[in-house]
Amino acid sequence: MHDRMIDRVDPFIGSDITELRERTGLAATWWWPKPQIGNTHPGATYPFGMVSACGYSGAYPTGYGRYDLSLEGVPPIIHDTTVVSGFTHFQQSGTGAIRKYYNYFRVTPMTEPLDALGRLWQVTDERAEPGWYQATLDSGVTAELTVGPKSAVHRYTFPRHPNSRVVIDFSQGGLSIPYGATLPLRAHLETHGPGVASGEIVVEGTPIAVYLEFDSPQWRQMLWYDRRLMPGGKRLDFDHIRPTTLRPFGLMWAGPSEPGQSVELRIGFSLRGVEQAKHNLHTDLGTGDERFTSRREKTKKVWRRHLKTVTVDTPSIERQTVFSTALYHSLIKPCLAPSESPFWPSDGPFAFDISTMWDIYRTQLPLITAIAPDRAVELANALLTICEEEGNFPIGYRMARGSDRFSRQGSALAHTFLADLCQLGLPGVDWEWALVHMSDDLRRTYGEEFLQQGETHPISHTLDLAFGYWCTAKVAQRVGDRALAEQFSAMAERWTNAYDPATGLLKDSTFYEGTRYNYSFRLVHDMASRIALSGGAEAFVAQLDEFFGFGAEPVVQPGREPELAEMLAGYRLGRFEGLNNEPDMEAPWAYHYAGRPDRTAEIVHNVLLQQFGTGRGGLPGNDDSGGLSSWYVWASLGLFPVAGQNVVLLNAPSFAQASIAIGDTTFTIRTLGFLEPTHGGPVQYVQSMQLNGSPLERSWMTGAELHRGGELLVELGPESSAWATAEHTLPPSRPLAVHPSSAAAAPAAATPPAPPEAPPARTEVKP
């Protein structure tokens, strides 16, 4: 079962427009506002590594594929078939509009003259597996790429030709669509002898250094500028490059080739200069003649180890492929680059491609915390350092100077991640240091208005900030600052200010990529009081039923270049987005707090079986750095983490048996009465559960219970049951307390908090 995980990964899933089986039943009522494409790429990657490498067509947004920029509906086609102009490094994974897209150091194998650089070759054969990518071009050249943590290795097999070439364009960056290019500001290239060269470009404020080794010393090595060779030239220096005067420049090797002859190009990367790039290359590759083969095998071994952390048992090759690929996509980003910060001199954790916290904080970060806790701690310390050096926690952070200002997406999202680590007691974080930055960050951007007025708009940020205070209070408790914990706990109660008591929904406001409905069913830290705002459990369930389309007619999804009126009509539905987008990812589990886990089972079943599939069109929307894929991983296991709250909600699993390796232990999920689910097939409902042999009546467990390992036994049946419907079995609503001596004990019922003091009056400006 373990080896099947890596064998079933299909890196091509999500790289084309969404193409799933026709939706039926409940799934047919969900409306998709965002692009219908996964925006993934099949290139070579390393788990949480700095470097990726893939074929480059210049298409949006990863540089791979056939499509133009798209913010909604079906993306426009710019290439009828798969084409490449070369092979680039550093790609986003599944993102949408984050403005800049890397694709630096394009390497082009060619038999044509240098003037042909930039043309597109048809791809006649393309293959990929974790850590390896291959493409054969209609020129007869076959390219293979693999990567290490901070390096890439290219292997090119040429046909017979008197003057084959491997050309590196150092001026290339970004996309080939309008306004998509990313241009260097400064550059330096230098040759050091046959088959050895180095360089550095400064792009978006980041100095990216490379050290290169080429294994055919008999080939000529030359610098070039503006497609003209510079025989005998040793250096190229550009102190200040203007976009209006930029001409392409780079490095080339040329020589005769025989059929089947391969040449190898090895590249070490660093953000701290050429010497460190050289060190990274030799650290990644070691010694030996089989550099490409050995690096590919080492990377595959690392991927195999990571993909073994979560295993599932199913006879369905299709379902195994979807799950294994979802786990693979969950572990590509963020990029962890220890001691590589180009912006401050200290060594230690550094991370980029956090694209963005809004996409990953609910699902991917809890998954990394569970199966790679050491990497989670490394990321946490990187975030704290970024906050210390730059003055705020990032919502997005790329390989570029300064945090990305996706400020409308969310506030205080790093706080949920840090609160989970704190409550789990994972070692390696200085919590007094963390508390300072968590506290300060709450007062930035929308936080000032929240402090002064008691709420802020977009109104969803009121929920973000109130929960950020709740999370920070947990850290204050950890370090023994009781006064700060009490102060922040009081601030956390301002979440109620976001809701209209007349409707039980969020107040009128602007909403990022959604409506008030998509944000109204978030899992706040006091769901008992939240449900009371809707008029009680029955009324809350009725609102959820309408939101999820129970009894509604099927909808028509936006097509190519949808009109504004079509999009506005869709938004007016106030409907669940079906995992096409992020705002309502956690909403299916809101039913748990009203004693209706059967409804969660129905919705999750339809998402898993109808919104994901095999093939290039197998994702319902942007994968967003693994945020979407990690949702699939959790939901398939019958688990869902409530980010920041140290709570894991329980549901019917989608596999007969599964296991999660957590640190030095294993958490196993087994089922009784399980039937392999099918598209459009009947839902299975939980009849009972046992945790480590003891009956578990509640529909949740703590994060600590999950991380301790053990076994969850789930009995399933075709009809809904009384399991987890009683009030004392509901998930906690402030405070969270489970007696450590009894894992299966139910918590005491939480007392709803007193209403907070009315905030000062504010003048509301309608958008």
C-alpha cells in the first residue's frame, strides 16, 4: 500500500480546464465563481524545496500550459496544443492572480541558430512523476528535469546534428502574456573554464545566484547578448537594466551530437551569492558520475517518504490516484530555504511562496503540522522572523522584497497557525517572542479600526481579528501573562459585532471573492452563541440547507469570458462554491455544531466524489499552493481541523482504512460496514465510533488526541443515526477542555458569553 502512494501520483492533474463527470443531485446546485482550472504544473518538484523545473510556454499562471489570464469562468486558450520554448525554474503551484510568476533562467535545447530562441516547439511526448519531468520536442530533442532542495539537473538527448545547442536566457522571467514579464534590474554572468559558469540576477529586489556545471567540455562555451555570440568573452555585467532598453542575454554551449547522446546541465541556486549556490549544488549532488540519475533517485526517495505519511486502502485505482496526487500537491509549497534570506544577514529559517495564507491556513498548514511537525515549526519561525524584520506577518510572501499586500483577503491568519502549534505543545518556538509579534500585528492594517470601532470592513476581517485575539490569548496563557490573556479574550468576543441579529448572517459589507453567505458560516470559537444569533439550531440548519442548495434547482456554471450580469446573478444565489474557491471551505462542518453530522456527510460525500477526478481537468478550481488538495486529504479521512482551535471534527471516512504517521506514532482509521463510494452513489453515515477501544459519542476530538496516535473505529450505515446529535456531544464552544485522563470523555457544556459592550458608534460607508 505504501509504494502505491508515489506510483499513483499524477502531477498532470489540475493542469488543464476543469473536466469532471456531470454533476448530479446536490453537487449540481453549487455555483463556481472562480476560474475552472487547477493552475497546477507537472514539473519536477521537491517537498517544500526551493526549486522546481518545468516546460515553459509562457501561459498563465505557472508558465506551463495553454491558457491566458482568467479570473472567472473557463480560461481563454492561447495555445491549441502543449508547446514549450524551453525549461524554466521556480513555478507557483495552483495559484491565481498573484501578479508575478518567476520562471527564471530559461534553458532551451535546440538545433536551430540562436536567432530561433523563443520559438515554440510542439511537445510530442510528456511524462512526469514526483521529482522528475520529461518532454520530447518536435525538434527531436528529449528533455529530462529533476531537482534537489536547492538545485536542478537537466539532461538533454539530441538527434544527430553538427551544431546542437543548450542556451540559457538570463533575461527571461514571468509570463509571455501582456504585462506578465518579470525583468531583471541588475545582472552578472561569468565563465570560469570549460563547462563551469556562474551568474546572478536581481529581480523584484531578490538577488538569485546560480552556479552551473555542463558535462560536455568539448562543446564550445560562449556568452551571448541580443542573440549575438561573444566568442572569448568571460563576463557580462549590467548595473542597471531598464525595461525599455532590455535585450536578451545569457550563456550557451554548442557542439556536435550523435543520436541518443545526452548532455547534462547542473545548476545550484542561492539567494546569498554564487559561493553559496556552488555549495548548495555540491551538497545536493554529492560526487559520482551518474549525477542526474542519482539526484532523481534521491528526490524520489524523499517523496516516497513524505507520501507514506498518509496511506489509504481502496481497490479503486482512480480514487487512489486522486488521493495520492492531492497529498503530493499539498507538500510542494511553501518553499523552505534555510539560511537563504537575501534581505537580512542572520541564518535560520526562511520561507517563500506562501501564496497565500488565506488559501492555506485552514487546511494545508494543519496537515503539515500533523505529518511534518518539524517543518511546521520551521515555517512558524520563518514567519516570526519575517514579522520581526518587515513589521508584519505576511498574508502572501513570495521570492521578492516585501510581503505581498493581499490585505483584503484576511487579517491575523498566521495567528491561527501559531495557536495550533502552541496548543499542541510542539517544541522549537520561543512563545514569548511570538506573543510580542502576534500582539503587535493585531493592531496593523484593519486592526486599528477594529480597536477603535469594535468592527471593521470588509466585515469578514472583524471575524479574523476577533479570532486572532482569541488565538493570541492562548499564547499569552502559555507564557503566563494572565492579564494579557484576559484582555485579549474580551477583545475576542467582538466577533458578534460582525453579525446582523435580525438575519443571523453577516452585516452588509464588501466580500472578497464571495458573498455574505460564503462567510457567514465560518467556524468561530463560540459556535453555540453563533447559532443562537440565527435563532437556534433548527433555524441555523435551515439557513445552512438553503446555502448548500438542498431542494434547489441545478445551476449553470460560468462559461468562457462570462458577462457581468451572469456573474452577478450567480453571486445573488448566495450558494456554496463547491470547493471552486476558499471562503466557505469549512462551512460543511458547521452542521456538527447544530447536531446534524448527517448533513456534513451528505455534502462532503458529494464534494469528494463529484468535484475531484483524474486527468488534467481533475480539479474544480485553483489548487492554491495545496490549499484545495489538502482539503481533499482531510475530508477523505473523515477528519477536518478547525484551524487555531485544537479541534478536529469527525465524519464518515471515504476509505475503508487509512493511517496518518504523526511524529513517532500513527493514527489509524478503520471502518465497519464500509461500502466503496461511487459517483452519484448513496451516502454513508456514521452509526458509532470508538477511540482506542472506548465509545466516542462526540463528533470531534482534540488535536492532541490526534497527535498522540491510536485508532478510530467508525461504524457506517446507509441511514442517518443518533450519533453526535445530543447537546453534550457537540463540538466545544469556549472554553475547550477535555480531561487528560479520559480521551473519550465529553466536555462540559460551555456557557455562552455575556454580550460584549457596545462599540463606539461608527459611520458606515456602503461600498
